[in-house]
Amino acid sequence: MLNIQKKLTNSFYAILSLPATAMGFALSIQIAVLSWILSAKYNLNIHEVGFVWAAGPIAGILGQVIIGFISDKTWFWGGRRRPFILIGGTLAALMIIALPNIDRISNALGIGSLMTVAIIVAVTLDMAINISFNPTRSLIADVTPEGAPRTKGYTWMQTISGFFGVFAYVVGAIFGNYFLIYLGACMVLLFSIIPTLFIKENRNIEATETNEFALKDKENHHKAQWRPLLKLYLAHSFTWMGVQSMFVFIFAYISQFRFNITDLSLLNDAQKNEVGQIIAIAFAVLNTVGFILPAPVLEPITEKIGRVKTHMACIAVMAIGYWCIVFFGKSPESLYVLMAIVGIGWAAVVSLPFAIMSELVDKSRMGLFMGIFNLSIVIPQLIVSLFLGKLIQATNDKVIIFVISAVSLSISALLWLLVKDRTK
């Protein structure tokens, strides 16, 4: 074990954050380019784009739970989480490269349907991210003590991951999405492989006997911790319903207020590139706030008022940001400003729930519960892609996208009132 790991130095937290950063970077690329490339290059309509987005979460429903459970119980290649990070990172890099080559892959395999190949690539990319994301988050809980050190691990995760997420969107805005795709594939591969060589995992993780929820869990046959967990899952699911609506369909909203067209296939190349650039800048603003706030701002606040109250307040601010977009986000400039407000909530979404959840469960089963926690993300993603996509396509005014986001985040903020912090 490296000395920096024994002392839990900042450099160790930075290294520990890189595997999750790899998956976050892959996700950022997926968010930035998937809808754009499917609509602009392959001429899929809004509903078809939503259907492709749905394929990954369907596979991920079981994927993260199964991988989490397996990673709790297995040990090979010198680790419990390491093998899945290496495999998932490699697959994710390959599928990112496949995104702009779906037509070539279709022709090479003799498959006449671009939709079929797009779904296969989307499923494999999403599964690769799922395979690795769970172990990268569980790894942080495995090698950090409960309380402030673990919260620090997850806030550092978001700071490092968020920085490179912003980097992804800036690269896309300046150099274009195709350059982003190939650069991103290299970075995902490197950040998945190299850091895992410097992190030593404990082969035997003991149950957290001091954790009151774990003790009740044993006394009541593995059922007692479900009540607080289900409240957390429900609150988090409404957060993701709103966030995913924005991620998947923002291209239609921007096309409408910019060119009064919601079908990107009807735009010329210059207009398509402009829409892609606006998306990249908007998400760069979102993620800039998202990576700046967690460690220097949110972590000190959590020590004073607790993680749940901090998170609830951030979600409420995010809801306000979405409502402001509904009424005032009719230009690129106003959208960028309001995405900064939304970013306050995003900073909490991608850091604090993991720390809150990790102390409600037995450490020896962290992978399994991280996988179950993922259901509060992928199920809302499915609802958005399979059902809300039809509603959005049928509605003339695409501001409905942010109405859905605003309502969902408002409900989420109220539901977080029901969640109790185990520690202040």
C-alpha cells in the first residue's frame, strides 16, 4: 500500500477519483454527442433518439446490481473492483469510437438498419459505463473510513470528474464533437487502467459493526435499512427524471428557439454545428459549477448542517433554475446563465447521494447496494426515453422539456425532506 493511501492524502483522493472520472468522462461524451449525432448525422427523429437512449438503461437495470453483487464476492487480477473497472473502461473506449462509425459498422456487418446498430452501440456503451461506474464508486467506500473522510472521497470524485467533464464540453465546443470523441476514448482508457495500479484494495471487508443500520439489518434479517434507503431512492429518482429529460432532448429545445425547427435533419450543416456548440457550452457551464462547488463549498456546509439538508437545498435551487429556463431561457446567453444556477444542484446530485447512501448500508455489501441505488437513476431514464419522448415529440412548444425537469426537481426537493441524515 502506498504511503499516500495510508495517510489519505489529497494526492491519494485525486488518484482514487480517476477511475470514476473515466466513466464520468465517457458519460459526458455520451450526453454531449449521442442525441446530436443520431439526429444530425443519422436523421433519427425525437422519439427514435429517445428509444436509443432507453436501450442502455434497460440493460443497466440488472447490469449494475449483478456487477455490484459479484464484485462484493470475487477477487481476481489483484482486486475486487479493479477487474470490472479495467473491463468496463476498455469497452467504453471502444464504443465511444464506434459512435461516429455506426453507418460503417452497419455496412461492414451487412445490417440494413442503422437503428439496430445504434441500439447495439448504445447498449454496449451504457453497459460498459455501468460495469465500471458501480465499482469505481464502491472502491471509494471500500478504502475510506466512514464520516468526513468518505464524504471527502465523493466530493473529490466530483471535483476531479467534473473538471474533466467540463474539459469534454469545452473541447466539443472549440474543436467539434468528432475530435472530442477520439480524444475522449483515449482518456477513458488511460484513466481506467493506470490509477487502479496504485490503489490497494482490502481482500477481506468486514461488516460495519458500528453502523446502526447494519446492526439492525442483521437483527431483522436484512430488512431494517430498507425504509431510509427507499426514501432516498424515491427522492433521487425524481431528480434524475428531470435531469435526464434535459440531457436527452435539449437539442430539440435549442433548435426551436434558435431556428424554429425541432428536427435537426431539416437544418443545414452550419445550423447543426451551432446547435451542437450551444449544447456543449451549456453543459460546460453546468459542469463547471458542478465540479467547483463540491469539495470547497458543499463539504464544509455538510459539516455544519448535514449532508441531507445541504443536498435538499441544492435540489431546490436546481428546480428554481429549471423554472427560470422555462420563462427566460429563450436565447443561448440566457440559457448559459441559468445553467449555472442548475449546476448548483448538479454539484450535489453527483456527489452527496453516494456518501449519504454509503452510510446506510453494510460496507461488506457496498457493491450490491450501489447497484440497487443505480435503479433510482436508470428507471427514471427509461421513463423519460420510452414515455416522455412521445409526449415531447407530440408537443409543439419544446419548452415542455424544461417544464418536466422543473416539476420533477420540485417534487424531488420535497421528498428529500423525508430523508434523515445518519450523521450531521
